[in-house]
Amino acid sequence: MKMKSPCIDHCKLNEKKTQCVGCLRTVEEITEWNSYCNNKKKKIFKLLKLRKSGIFCFLLIMFFYNTVLSFDNWIGNWIALDQWQSEFEIVIEKDGTATTDYGSGDQGNWTIVDGNLLIKWSSGKEDYLFSGVMGYQRLSKDKNGSYTSGLSKSLN
């Protein structure tokens, strides 16, 4: 009895050109599939399960880092700029709260979003702190619009 191929019709080789990113078979396993006996094919199916679980573990670790560990990078005092380039401070606390001395001050709560920080202020404003190609940045939004400005960790 002929065993079905593990191909899932998402055929593309990885960067090293050694393995299909769709079915996770090696180039040899793909090209020689029809010549393999059923026992060899069963062994390859078992290997594919292991390969998939390895990818799953890697993705799980990345998810854990982005949602649990990355908040440590954000804890502390930050110097931010408003749209007129005036400096003010944002303090990120471990307990999920934030304060700022901008204007008459504000308090808020933060959450991690894709390894970056989203602060929802009690005034209704939102700040999204992120690490971009130009370093740390802040995207500020309120009912009147939004702007992006620089951000740096305070040495205090």
C-alpha cells in the first residue's frame, strides 16, 4: 500500500536550501520519497513530528520572552520628547503602573505588546514605547492625533 506524502503544498526551501519550510522534509527526503519503502516513510513521519515540536518549542520560547521577560527592559525612568522636542520623564514601575511629569502629570497602566510597551494614561492618551531602527521611540496618541518622538533610558 502506497503511503501518502507529507507535502502540504506550501513548498519553499529554507535559507540554507536544505529543508522545505512547509512539510519540514529535507531535499533528499522530498526527492527520494517515491523510492522509499513504507518503513522508511514511517520513520520520516516520526522525524517530522520531532522537527515540528522543535519549531513549536522555539516559538513558545519567543512568545515567553516577548510577553514575560521583555518587560524588564522597560522598567525604570525614561526621558521622552513631546512634539515640540521638550523633555519630560516617564517612570515605568514593575507593578504595571506608569507616571509622567508631562504637563500637570498623569498616571497610567502598561502592558507588553509584541515585546514593546503600551501605556494607557488616565487622561485617555496612549503611548506606545518601542525599539525601532532609530533606537527607542514613543508613539503618542490622543483624540487630536498622534506623533512619534525619541525616547532614552534615564541614567538615574
